[in-house]
Amino acid sequence: MSWQKVARTALLFAFLVALHFTVRPLLSWRSQPDFLIVAILLAAVRVRPGVAALLGFGTGLLADALAPATFGVTAFALSVIGFTASWLKAVFFSDNVALHAFFFFVGKWAFDVLFILLERQRTFLEMAAQVALWSPLSAAQTALVGLVVLMLFRGMLEANQT
Amino acid sequence: MARPARASSRVDAALLVACTLLALLAIVLPTPTRDAIAGVLQRTFAAPVFALQLRSERARTALAEREQVAARVDSLALRVVQLGQLEAENLRLRQLLALGHRVQRGFVPAEGLHGQGIGESHALLLTVGAKAGVVPRSAVVAPQGVVGLVTSVGNTTSQAILWSHPDFRVSAMSADGATFGIVTPHLSGNDEACRGAGEAACAGPERMLLEMRGVAFRDPLKPGTLIASSGLGGVFPRGILIGTVIGELKTTEQWSRTYLLRPSVRPQDVSNVMVLSPVLVTDNLAGMWDTAGAGAAVVARVVAAGDSLARRATADSAARQRVIDSTAAARLAADSVAAAAGVAPRDTTRVAPGVRRDTARRP
């Protein structure tokens, strides 16, 4: 990947991170799109799995800094999601809109499952409701946002796939 | 080619393991340590996103509170309006108190209720009746002057007609007592005098004005002259304010004049009144009515009287406290003297010895 494309991807990544910390507090919905997941997944498929894991860890630490009660949980989940996304993209996926949407959906859902399991702050029923109801909703919203971002920044994101 | 690929896979795996281990370590850290690290991160590389999130939270809170603030402002505005009404009522009651203070005897305070039915627009229901000493043909007054006349009396309520009633009449005179006439409601509008006096003087329905008839031709009245009851006729005592001359009315009468008056009391403003007893009919009540600001001094005196009562109550309370304190100090001194002399102080709280007779038990 050329340095211009690296710079563009980094810019889009920063933009999505900023959106995450700006739009979500404004919306304050029960289920919300996760801009961090979109940012990580978009970046992860363009770098090596190890770098994606590092990127996920750093971004997760950023999010954890603002939620000390679950410190480390987001970092762990995003590291795993980033690594897996990068590895899976290299193995399976091609550039397909529907597959990308599915990719975002599964990524967000997996993140939520990991997060809920590690945070250890809910009862079993609450965990079940979150995983079975709210997380899919949030994942669907995240997939939608991911697709919109892909559509809007298609030219910017045309990059050499790893 | 296979060896470098395997090596980079190992590096990737190592990075993943390192990241996950660090994250797990962060999860199991003691809470104070985690909070400290989070605080450091918030102040350093997470500071920009922290500021973003803070600003968004504030914006959302402001949006959420906007309706509440609007509702609060609305309710405050409503309360301010109600306070205005309360102040007006308070002023009316104080003026009535001041009038009572001036008249001193021979009156019954009452509440005047306006009827809403047809034909009740010129009548007033009073909340006092025969039990309070009200008799028919008693004068009804407000602090500003004449309101009307009691026509019928029940046990606890009375019916009065307002000065705007077609049957209302009162014998009147100019404030200096030089000119006399009969005051009646002004039942016909579009008079020359009204037009001559200007639009401001006759603004609104002319029906709500009075006219003074039968004034001797030789006694012209200037606009602005105060008109009061003359005391003739045995109903209204002398000196009750009725209104102010606006101008002369052109009539067919050749040997007398008719004047248009602006009444001193507006019927729609009447809510608390006084019913004057017939014993006052022979009295002169001149100078007791609220012309422009005349009653303010008396109202101030009433308020000051209330304040002085409060001051006296405070002084009494302080004096009582001083007595209690001095008694306690004397008792303490006596106890200490007794203790110094080796005598145990008397236990004043102990119940006196002996069994009380059980008065409740049956023999």
C-alpha cells in the first residue's frame, strides 16, 4: 500500500473514531452503531493480522480509558476482532458489498459477545437479552453504517488487499 | 518463500498473544490501579476523544433539558402572573383594612360575587346577610367610593345593585359642598360632552359612566371636580366619593345642568366591599376615600402596624429567653455552691416518692 493510501486510511480511521465519541453520546440509544468496529474492520483488512491486533488493542485502550469500569475488555475484544478480521479477509473474502455487510455484522456481534462475557457485570438473563436482541440490532446498524462508509469512501479505500 | 511467511505468521501470533495478555492483565488489575491508568490515559492520548465525548454528552443533556427548562419557565411565568393577581388582591384588602381603620364603626366587610347570568351584570351577591346586621337600603362601598345599594337581604347573603343599575340613584354634591344634584347611571351614549372631553376620557362603553342631573344652572362644574354623596335621602352618608366630572351633557333641560361623571369605582374590579350600617347615615365620611394615592399613607401605616407587631413579638420572645437563661444560670450557681459545700443537688427530675392512688380502678 502506498503512503498516500495509508494516510487516507488513517484519516478515515481517525474520522470514524471521532464519530464514535461524538455521535453515540448524542444519540444515546439502547442499541447503536459501533463506529470503532467499522474503523477497525476497514483498517484490519488492509494490514497484517499482527498489526490489526495492535491497532485493535490501541483503539480498545482508548475506549477503555473513558470507561474505567470495564478497563481492558474493549482492548481485548478489539485485538481479537482485528486479528481475526485481517486473517479471515486474507483467507476467504473478496470485495463484495453483501459480504462486507455480513463482515461488519458478524464483527460487531462477536465483539459484543466477547465484551459481555468479559465484563462480568450482568446477570444471565441480561446477558442473554443483550446477545440475542440488542447486539444483533446494534450489529445491523453497524453493518449499515459500514456499508454507507464504504459507499462514500470507495475511491479513497481502493487499496491493495493483503 | 515459505520461511518468511511462517516467520511473519509467528510475529502476528506473538503480537496477538501480547495484546490479549496485556488486555487480560488490564482486566484483572485492582480497581485503584485501573482507575489510575485510565486517568493517565484520559489526560494524555485519550484527551481529544475524551473532550469530544464530554462535549457531546453536554449537548445531549442540553437538548434533553430544553423542554424541561421551557416547562419550568412557563410555570414560573404562570406563577408570576398569579403573583400579580395576589398582589392586586393584597392591595385591595389592605385598602379595605385602611378604610375600616378610618371609618372605625358601623360597617360589615363582605365579599362581592359577580353573577354570570342574564340581568346580573349590574348586581352583586354579598356574602353577608341579616345575621351580620345587614339591612335593605344599606350603602355598599369600596375604598375608592360608592359601589351600590343593598336591595334584598337573606340570612347569610344579600343582593345589591351596582351603580350601573338603571334603578340606582344617589344624592350628590361637589366636593366643596356648593353644588348639588342626583347621580344616576349614564344610560345613553354619544353625547356631545363625551366627544368634547376627548377620546381618552370616554374610551370604552359610555354605559359605564355616571351622570349628575338637576344641577342648578347657576352652578357650573369644571371637569375634574370630585363628586361625593351629599347625605340627603337617608341611605348614603355624606362624603362618599362617587366620581369625577368629565364634562357637561347637552340636554333639553332649560333650568338645570347635567354632567357626565367618571365613576371612582369600576364594577368589574369590585371583589371586597363594605356594607355601611344605617347608623352612619348622619355621619360625614368625607376625606376617607382613596383618591389618587390618598390611601397609600394609611396602607403604609397598616403595613407598619403589622411590622411593629412582629417586632414586639420578637422582643417578647427575646425577653422570655433572657428570663429562662437567667433562671438557669441562677440554678447552676446554686448547684455549684451546694456541690462545693458537699451537699448533693436535689434531683428535680425524680418523681416524688409514694404510690398514686389508682383512680381508674373500680372499687
